[in-house]
Amino acid sequence: MSVFQLIAPSGYCLQQEAARRGVARLEAGGHQVYGQAVIPRRYQRFAGTDAERLADINALATLPATVDIVMPVRGGYGMSRLLQEVDYAALRARQATDPLLICGHSDFTALQMALLANGNVMTFSGPMLAGNFGAETLDAFTLHHFWMALRQPRFTLEWAGSGPACAVEGQVWGGNLAMIASLVGTPWLPSIEGGILVVEDINEHPFRVERMLLQLLYAGVLETQRALVLGSFSASAPNDYDAGYSLDAMCEALRARLPIPVISGLAFGHEPQTVTLPLGARGELTHDGTHTRLTLSGHPVLREAEKNTFTTLIEQSPR
């Protein structure tokens, strides 16, 4: 079983019951959960003061070797305030010798991109405590893909995607689109060429999604990639004013402008069902017009003894 370290670098967790349920599920599965004191911590809209939240991040470099997985309680906003003071050198040294498997999404994307930019430190874009492990019903798809990514040094995702046929390879990176766009022009956006950029978001109208992607295009980010993969864009329904301008219409407009294939349909993001992606790993993407495969490799995984006890929470914990 694994040892989880909770951190809370972003917003205060309004869903206290969900967070407690997530902890209970993990513990029922035989896992240990450290750092539970960050769950109720609050300062204004944040999960603690800037100093407290920064200390959580920098303390990762000195966590004992018994800790396997680091997971934020939730997203929100707040990680951007901390980027200048993160001890990247210490985290880079820790990850080079005894890597923690750091998994999260949403606002946490800011730190994940900063770690990639400062030493190519890999993390995982995937579920978090309150929203996923603490959901009223624990999603089997999400759970399966979480453990698969953390336990298998090479694995393949398959989905019914849309877009032009392609076969490309490159470094997989990305996460929350709004956070990536906010890092343009800063030292914390990775300079990745020949990559496979995967993005998702929530509560962003299709024109806002398009605007952020065009920002990446005009900044010279997209044209250096080998492919763009679109995950889920929750709560992005068009309105009457749009008159047919939908997320699908936006995708077609982007495909007409971008020099790289745009593949959509990946279950990745703020939805209950999401895959887990190792950011910084090697990716092999193929799409034949209807079927998409993305094979990932080269990322850190749980220790061999852990991988040999492949027992999932879905079998052990209460729903």
C-alpha cells in the first residue's frame, strides 16, 4: 500500500465532507494519509497563508523516503502567488534521487509547469483528494487510470477521437489551459519543442478557450508542437448569441489555422472520469480518423514492491 502526503497550495476546501470522505477511502484501502491538517486550514479564500502554503511545497524536498504520492486537496487559485519562492533546486535534487509521485490538476498546473521548466521534473496530471477521491461515487475509470499511470512504466490510452490522421512522437506536457496561458512570458512556462500538448479546462466558454489557444499560437508555443490534444472542457455550453458557434465549431476553426493536428475527445480534466497523464513523459500518438492511441513511457512509477501488490481502492473501499 502507498503513503500519501496531502498539500493545499491553492484555495480553501469548501467541500470538507468530501475531503474527509477521500481520506477515509484511502485509509480503507490500506493507504496512509499524512498532512491531513491542511484540509481545514484557511486564510481568506486560500488554504492557509502564502507562507504556510509555500512551506508545504518546499517541504516536499525533505519528506521521508516512505512517502510515495503527493496530492493536493483541491485546486482553486493560489499557486501563482508562490512560484517565485519555490525552492526548485531542492525539489529537483529530491526528484532525481528518490522521486515522489506528485499528482494534481487545475490550479496545480502552475507548479507542474514550473517544475518542468526548472529541471524537467515530471509530475502527474490527474485526480485530487476532494473532487475525485472524495466524490459521492468513486469513479472506476478515474481510479483505474490513476493507478495504471503510477504503477506501469509504459501504458496506452485509447479513445474515440476526432481530427486528422497522424502519427507523432514527443514529450507530453500540459494540463489546465487557463494556467498555461497565464504563464506565457514567464520563467515558469516550459520551452518544449516537438511536444504533444494536452489541455483541458472548466467554466470557459468556447470563445475563451479559442482565445487562450490563439494566445499560445501567437506566442509561438503551438507551432513548435507536434500535436495538440483537447481534453474535456466542462461547463462550456454555447448560448443563443453563439448561433452555432460551439466547442466543435471552435475546434474546426482552430484546425484551419494550426499547422499541427488537433485531436479531441480525451477524457481528461475536471470531469468525474479522467485519465492520469505523466507530464514530461515520452508520448507516441496515433490517430486514424476515428480511433486514437497515446502510449506513454519514461515516467517515474511506484516502487517495485508496491507495483507487485496491485489491489485497487475500487475493490476495497466504501462508495
